[in-house]
Amino acid sequence: MVSASETLSCECTGDTGRAERDPAYRRALWIVIILNLGFGLAEVAGGFLADSQALKADSLDFIGDGSISLLGLVALGWTTHARSRVALLQGVFLGNLGIGVIAFAAWRAVHAVAPEAALMGGIGVMALLVNVTAAYVLSRYREGDANVQAIWLFSRNDAIASLAVIVAAVLVGYTSSAWPDLVVAGVIALLFLHSAWSIIRGALAEAQKS
């Protein structure tokens, strides 16, 4: 059992080998997995209730983050080459997610309906609180190999996406238009694609070295 003081005093930043053996890092991953999968499923329902594409995109980010963090946890004890392959899979998954969100947002633009701004904003605030908690838990582990960095990028993306959802909710309420919601969904998707490229590039570089 790792005490709270041991968890807080862990200095595993950039030290992948120590992170693999450190129960505090595994505990951090489990916290992030539970937070993201749990809230992601709740936000899916909220996205449909509010009819918000930005919330739906954000919920996919949560679910993807939880799933990829779980995969990263399983891969902790694997070889460097195997871990780079996992990171590559993470990057490809995130890229496909971004393309899917853009395609769905474009389709919805033809049938644009303004979402429920108050509900959208309230869920966005809750999502931000969850994101800040997850990002804080992982902040000491944001450096390391491609797999560790991929998990950190997913968590960082969640926080940025939730801030964008809150901004979109305010604009939807002010303009009574669906376009801020659709634009933010597109921005979240572009963030997916940017991070996917960073993860894939790092994974390929590590695979060549191993």
C-alpha cells in the first residue's frame, strides 16, 4: 500500500522505468481511467439531452482517454518496442476519432439546431472539474516515452475541450444559434488530429530506436 505522502513525493517525471514499477503511477492511471470512462458515459447522455455536438465530441474524448489510459496501464511492463506499438495504436485511434467528429459535425451543420445552452454549460463546467482533477493526478508523469506522453496528451486535450464547450455554451445562449456548438466540435476534432500526429510521430521514432 502506498501512502498519500509517498504518492505526492514521487518524482517519476521523465523516468519511464521507475514509473513502470511505481504503484503511485498505476494508482494515478486507475483514477484517470475511472474518472474519464465514468464521466464520458454520463456526458454522452448529456450531449443527447442538450442536443450538443460539442458535448458529444467531448464525451468521446473522455471515453477515448479512459480507454487509452487503460491500454497504457496494461502495457506498462512491456518492452520499449511493444510500448511504442501501443502508442502508435493510441495515435491512430485518436486521429480516427477526430475525423469522425468532423464528419458528423459537417452533417449536423445541414440540420443545425441550437442546443440547450444552460444544460450544455452546466455539463461543461462539471467536465472541466473532472479534467482538472485527472490532469493534476497525471501532471507528475507528463514526460517519458511515447506511451506516457500519449496518456498525458489525452488528459490535457480533455481540459482544453471542456473549456471550449463552456465558451460555446455562452455563445449559443447569446446568439441562439447552433454554429458555436458546431464550430467547437470541429475545434475539438482538430485538437484530436494535432495530438494524434504528435503521438504517432513519437511512437515511430521510438520504434526505430528499439
